[in-house]
Amino acid sequence: MKGSRHPEEYDERFIDCEADLEAEILAVLDRAEAVGWGRAEAIAAIKSLCENIQLGDEANGEMWEGIVRDLARPH
């Protein structure tokens, strides 16, 4: 993967990220098909995994925010 052209936000950043990830995702789909998974079910599984990872990241962020708030409160 090439990575971002700039460390800050820029207009095409999301498109660049998609392009960078595309070859990796296609390779995963090819490997899934090679071991017998259907392409459609592998795509559905990847979508589900991405949603679950996002939910987990959000929950972890909320947990850490709560911990920081609790530590900042006078006891």
C-alpha cells in the first residue's frame, strides 16, 4: 500500500484510501474463493466484520472517555 499523500485532510483522501485498500480486499476475496467461499458471501462477511470492528472501536472509545471522566472527577 502507498499510504496517504498528506498527513492532514485533503479532498481526495477518502478516494485514495479506497484505492489503496482495493487491491488488498480483492486479494482476500480471491483467497476466500480459492478455499471454497462464494464471492458474494465473502463480501457479506467482510461488510459484517467491518461493521463489528467499527462498533467495537466506538465502544472502546466511549469506555476510555468514561474512564478519563472518572479519573478527572474529584474523589
